[in-house]
Amino acid sequence: MSSTKTSHKVGFVSLGCPKATVDSEHILTQLRAEGYNIVPSYEDADLVVINTCGFIDAAVEESLDAIGEALNENGKVIVTGCLGAKGDVVIKNHPDVLAVTGPHATGEVMQAIHQHLPAEHDPFIDLVPPQGIRLTPKHYAYLKISEGCNHHCTFCIIPDLRGKLVSRPVNDVLSEAERLAAAGVKELLVVSQDTSAYGVDVKYKTEFYNGMPVKTRMTELCEALSRFGIWVRLHYVYPYPHVNEVIPLMAEGKILPYLDIPFQHASPKILKAMKRPASSENTLERIRQWREICPDITIRSTFIAGFPGETEEDFEQLLDFLDQAQLDRVGCFAYSDVDGARANALPGAIPEEVKQQRVQRFMEKQAAISAAKLKQNIGRTRAVIIDAVAGEPGDSIIARTTSDAPDIDGLVYVDAAADNNCQVGDIIEVTITDTDDYDMWAVTAMKNEK
């Protein structure tokens, strides 16, 4: 086959959450399929695509700064992503961009690229690996199962940016998972805006994958994903009652015993103002039940401090909830006046200084809880997946347990035996020797699998 002749080069900047990362991967895959070269520098690029985030003010500022930098360094910029859904914001700040699209818009981005940098030849599918172009390391990948969200949480503008829930056909999701597993991926991170709502929009329609009927529903999807024999980790799980159904799958070892479920607060008054479900009492009882079914479950959550109307009593309720829930992995954010969020109009705005003080108090309490829980691992043998190997093979390993998602949770620093010869992506057994508030240290126990 003759070599491709195209010299068109595209720079790419990907910002934002894992859902945005998946959008970037789709665009990059299409670019490579059409013969465009992806380059890492502004000066080598014929134009630059920036996938932006627009959720909170800090993300908007970061995105606008990235656009400005690209314009200064290259001059030809196409903007996509969540900030692109606020097209007037982009154009107002950077009127010289070539085009602006919203999120999940591969077709529109490619149209803009074709207009300003036409492809020089027909696509050849063998330019792209079966699993597509990915921005993650080879051993793990994000698997996006739906787009948009049907909820109307008052602090969130995601439905305005990404629209209502649209679930991917379950056979498409499983086919992608199969390709990723065949390419050597050892860990799938299932993401969406609302993972537990998967299939609601299509009334849990039954599809067929390799002749096997599978309902478009979280429980059945998890059961099917477990058959690939790799780690499956659930993120962004809204606390619907049917979430209880996946806990036995965790106990059986079919998916990782890890649940990322953003509770956001514990005060009934604040939860109501946020338009979030349930009460702290119900949540605590459900957590107790989950741990009874699956004692090794890791529960990760995020919370907002300083929400409008949050009194000191409300915040104390949140701290009390932390004491009772004993969550494993926790993040806390100060409420941000996101442009367009309905919560901005609520009475009782909290001064920024008070917000930051509450975040600090929250994280100090959680750090103590996390340190105590991690200390219980000392002497235990845990399976870890290797993210990095430093020095000579086997000298020093950076890894994660089943309790730790990449980029957001803790790490395990492994003092490996010199003859172990571990590689990135290997899953090995280690013995925990020490811990701090968030990370652990270990020595290798035995090789598990490649």
C-alpha cells in the first residue's frame, strides 16, 4: 500500500472531565482515520483544536486562557466542549477563533477542520487501531455509556451544556469494551453524567450483543462487562434505589468493589435546595447495607461546602455525617457561582472566606478518617495495577489498588524486588507496609497476571 501523502498537522488540547476526554478521543480517532497528523506543539500545527470545560468559573478561566495561548502561539483555533456551548462567551473573549461547537460534537468539529484544513485523501481505516485513539495510558480507558442528564440540580448546568440523557446502545458499549480489552486495556472506568440512569431514556431496551440479549440498564451492563475479565470501575453513580443491585456483583468479584456516588451534602434542608434526593439517615442505612453485602467496598463521594443558605448547623450536620459514614475517598469543593446555575438566585450567599474555612475543616476531618482507614491495610496483601515503573525494571513501582481510581484517589508506592521485572499495566500482589492520609507503601508479594 502506498504511503499517505497528507502533511496536514493538527494540535490538540483536551481539558475537563473524563467525559470530555472521551469526546477528545473520538475527535482524535476521526482525525487519524482521515489521515491528519496529531502534533504536540503549536509551532508544528496547521491549526489547533481545544476541547474546553465550562462547568465552574475556574474551569472557564482555564479554558479561555488556553484558547488565548493557542491564538497567540498558532493563530488558528477551533473550540469545542462545554465552554463551546456558551459560544457567546468564547466569541466575546476571543473573536478570532475559526469555529465554536458544543460538547459531544465530533461531526461539527470535523466539518470545521475540513473547511479550514481540507483532507488530502480518502480515509483508510487501517490508519487507526481498532480501539481508536486514546489519551489515557494503554492499560486503562474511560468507557462513556451515555451523554447528558435529566436532573436539574440547582448548582449544576451540565444539562444546559450537554442536554438530556441519551444512552448509547448497549451493544455499541460492549463492542467498544471488547475492542479495548483486546488491545490490552486492564481497567475500564465507566463514566457518564449519571451512570445509574443508563437506559432510562430508551425504557431499558433489550439489545443483542454477540447473540446474547442484554438490557440497556446499569446492572445488566455491569454483568456483561464482567465477562471480559478485566477491572470494571463505576463512576458518577446517582443514588437511585436500584444501585443496590450492583453491590452483590462487587461481592462476587465481577466488578471492582468501588462506588463513586456524589452525595453532595447531608443536611436535608440543603439537599432539598440542591434538588438532590434522599436524606442522610437513609444514606447511612444504605451504606451500612452495602458494607454488609460487600465488606471490601470502597465508597468515594464528593461534597459542596458553602452552598447558599448553608448555616453553621447545616455544616455541622455534614461533619457529623462524615463521622458516621466513614467514607473511604472524599473530595470537597467550595460552592462556585457558576454562570447560569439556578442556585445563584437562592438567598443566603456565603462569604468566600467562610466557604474556604468550611472546606478546610471538612478536609481536615476527612483526612483523619482516611488515615485511620488506610492504616487498617498495614500487613494486608492487596492486588494493585501498575501505573509507572521508575529506574531499572522492578526498582520502584507506582500503582493503585482496587480502591483507587486514577488521578483522583491515592497511590501505592511499591519497593519491588530487583528480579520482579514488573511492567506498566501488570496486576500484582503487594503487602502494605505503611500509610499516610491518602497513600500507601508496600513491597511485592508475588506476580499475579499480565
